[in-house]
Amino acid sequence: MRISALAAILAVALASVPAAAQNAAPAAPAATPADEDFTPSHLKAASRVIAAVKGDINFDEILPGVAAQTRNIFTRTNPALTREIEDTTTEVAIEMVPRRVQLSKTLELIWARRFSEEELNALAVFFEGPLGKKYIETFPVVGMLSVGASNEWEQGIAADMVAETRKRLREQGHAL
């Protein structure tokens, strides 16, 4: 039982490691510079864009989520230790808070690898301005509506394609 709980905790911990997953994005068309090739001002520009677009807002929930999952894993297998498990998990989670900086640095590198410092500064100016703020504010709704519209279009086109294909096959003398 302890081995399976430990395996589950490791799986949760590994699933929350962002660097490999975030860096697995498609390569930029140009050669990607080494991480140490970025100037502090380039990384600061990336940080400005991330802050402006609230690009890391949901990541603040990772650590509390992993702590809750860890508590649940141990509590399910050891309900008599619920209080000790909660206290220990909270203590460990608090000790891990400083590691959040690693994720922020990784996000900065992701942006810096794909945009020059000048591009990042221009993006930051845009997203910090009124139009950029409106874009950030409305994009989730526009995005959902766009996905809904594309799903509706797909269903319509699929129904039309089936109907037209069926009609033409019948015209060719095929019984369907």
C-alpha cells in the first residue's frame, strides 16, 4: 500500500513539473539561443508580457492542488493519520513555495526564445494599453464562442456531407 501511495505521489509531482512540458512546444523557425544568451532586460521584457497577459495566473493553483492531491492520497490509505497528514502536507507545501520562481523563469525563457526583446517590449506596451487589456478581457469569451461556432459549423458540414454522399451513391444505384 505504501509503495502505491509513494508511486502516486511521484506521479503527481512529476506531472506538475513544468519545464519539460512547457519546453516541448514546437521549435521556433530560427535557431533557439541558449538560455544564458538572454540578457536580463530580454527576460524582464518577457516577464512584463507574462504579467500583462496574466499568463501565469492559473499556475499559482498548482502547488495547492498538488498539496490537496497528496493529502487525499495519504488520507485514503491512512485515515487515522488525517491530522498529521494535513499538517505535514501543509508544511511541505509551504517549504516548496520558493520553487515557484523556477516556473516563472521557465515561462520567461519560453517567451524569450520565441520573441526578440524588441518584440516583447512592443507586446508589453500593447497588452498594457487599453486595447490590449480589452483583448485579454474579452479573449476567453471570444475564444469560447469561436470554438462553439466551429463545432456548430463542423456538425452542419458533416450532416451535409453525409446527406450529399448518400444522395450521390443512391444516384449511382447503390442501396444504402
